[in-house]
Amino acid sequence: MKASTNTTKNQLKKLAHTLKPVVLVGQKGITDTLIQAVDKALKDHELIKIKFVDFKDEKIDLTDKIIQATDSSLVNVIGNIAIIYRAKHTGDADGADDFGFTQIKK
């Protein structure tokens, strides 16, 4: 599930409200190590915040690079913090893919 509909984005924003940033973009900007850290955080948490300590003027472009490299979705950018989401992938026994965010209820 991509964070594309307004309803989904609003639900993700609510869930992200209490989260602390788990990845910081600093002096080195976007590196392979940073992408790996974001990828691991998304695997562990699905919904994360990234704080831009440096490169604040370029945060939109850098966020686009991060979401492309990690196959994730942008939920929102507030100040110097980007919220991104990637659903955990689980396969069913019959081979069908099941994408979903377990905490979201309709």
C-alpha cells in the first residue's frame, strides 16, 4: 500500500505525531550508509521520521532521493522533518502479496 490517498496520509500523519526522528541527515548528506539506515528503519517500523540537521534548504530534493532509493512514500514534510512510509511485505501461502499497515483501521 502506497501512502497516496488523502485518508491514508491523514492516518499516517496521526500515527507519526508522537514518533521521534530515527535518522538524521547531517554534514555528509545522502550517503549509502544513510540509505541503508533508512531502509533498515523502514523494515523495522514502516513509518519513520527523518530530521534534516544540515541541507535544510535541499530537504525536498533529498527526501525525493531517499524515497526513490528505498521504494517508500512521502507522507509529509513539516519544518525540517520528513515523514516517510513503506509497508512491510508479507507473502501468503498461495503466493499472493499482502501489503498493509497493521495499525490503520477504516
